[in-house]
Amino acid sequence: MKTIIHPLAAILLAWSAGASETWSTSPAEAMQQAAAQNKGVMLEFTGSDWCGACIMQKKQALSLPEIQTAISRSFIPVELDYPRKKQQDAQTKTSLETYKKSYGITGFPTLVFADAQGRPVHTVVGYANPAQVMQDTKKAAEALNTQQSLTNKLAEKLTDQQRRDTLVQLLKTVPQSSIRTFYKPALAELEKLDPQDASGILAKLHRDDLLHAQKLEWADTFRKKNIHILADQNPDEALSIMDSYLKKNGLLPEVKQAVLMQKVYLLMQQNRVNELEQPLKEGVALLPESFEGKAFGKLLDKLPEIKKERGLLKPGEEPPLPPGAIRATKMIVPTAPAK
């Protein structure tokens, strides 16, 4: 006998399924739904059986009914899972890797809020607590509305000046890292309408490309020179390599700060506290308001305390930890990117 479901019951069942923790696993299907409902999609890049931050974020934030309700107002949620234990077929793995590469995912968890075409409007990298997820969802919804409004405006008949201004607004609204991949037509048109780059968008993109290339080159060079091994076996040679690298022409301040931070860590590990002041001051001077610049400033303020704590210790010897504290893992060079 066939089971007949009343239309109202069907609606309730559909709502119940949408409010559960079982999200869509197909971005393509989710984008079709988003287009039909005038919404966007939220792509959750996660490692469900190995990534501690992902598991915590899912349990503590993304599974909460109030957060699911907030997300579903403007976005269709999609889970893109990259497990290490759970088996996945070859087609699924290939598809997942394609999305990971397309969106430039370098760490988990990452939330990508996008429009119905998959174009990002807001990105969140790393663990976020419930309040942060709620705040980012609100920001993403506002960005999506702005992006859709500007996209609709570009479909109208505009003067060249109006199109240029609208394109500038659009490209300043969306994540800069997504422009070259997802907003190519808009960028190409802006290049024609603004050949002098009065908006500064092209200059910023070129600088971002250079910064990315320099960071990769720096990390690769230090890996090839085995800095992480030299730091323990021959710290003087490791410091010499760092000092030589800092003299390279054209290094952007962010890269110099990264190298200086590694130098500071090594000097701290060796308890060479009398050599810390100069690299700390150099690090602050490069970009005072950056995360690294502020970190250098805090260390500089604490330098007298650091000297007192480590001044009499032998190279490599660590000061005693407070009760219950856990020793931080040493890290000199970023790990090689996954191929």
C-alpha cells in the first residue's frame, strides 16, 4: 500500500531535514537550490575525523539550531569533507580536490560564503565560536546583498564612468583572493575602463601575488637549507642564513617580519637574550600595526622580563613552566604545502 504524505506534512519534513545537522554534500545541487531561492551557498571545508578545530566548530557552533537558522536565511549550507580514516570513492576525492584548489583552501576549517554561482563574498579561516560564526554569517549576508545589487546594476545600461565605479565597488566588496579566479570578467572590464588603475585594485592584486610568491620562495629556501635542523645542531649557521636572506633586494616587509620572527624564536631558544633587541625593533618598524608587528612590540615591552627569566640559562635550556602549562611545539619553518 502506498503511503500518502499530506502536503503540510511534506513541508514540515522538508523543514526538519533542512534544520538537521545533515547538510548538502553537493555544491552544484546547492547552487541550483540557491539560485531558485535567491540565496547563496556556504561551503564548509572540514576534516571530520581528524581536524580537532573542525570537530569543535561543528559541535559547538554549526550544529546549534539558532546558527543553522541564521545561515539558512541567506545560504544553503554544504559540507565538503576531507577525512583521513573514512573511505571515499575516487570520483568524490577528485571532485573535492577540485573545489579545494579552486577556492584556494590551505587550512581547515574554512567557511566560504558564496553567491549562487559559487563566487565568494566572505571567507572565514580557522575555528570560530558561536558568536563569531553568527557575526560572520551576518557579514556574509550583507556582502551577498551588496554583491547581488552591484551585479544587477551592471546588467543595466550604464555609462563607462558608471560601469567603472560599479566594478570598483564590486571588486572591493568581495574577498581579494577570489578576484582573479571568480571575478575575471569584472576585472578584465575594469582594466579596460581604468587603464591608469586610479582605483588601485590592480596594484593591490599585483602586490598580493608578489607577497604570495615571496612567502613560498622563503619557506622553500629555508626547507632546502634545513633550517629546522640547523636551529638545533648549528644555530650560528642558521642565524647567518636568516641574516643573509634579510638582505635580499625587494623583500616585502611582511616577509622580512616572518624571517625576523624566526630569528627571534631561535635566539629565544638559545637564550641569547642580549641579541633580541635589534631584531625586535626592526620587526616593529617594518609594519607596526600588523599582527607580527604588534607581537614584536609586546616582546620588546617584555624584554627586561625575558632577560631576567632566560639570562642565566644555558643554550637550549627552557625556563620552568607554571603548574599545568604545556610546552609549545617548536616550529622554525612552515610545513611544505600539500601537492
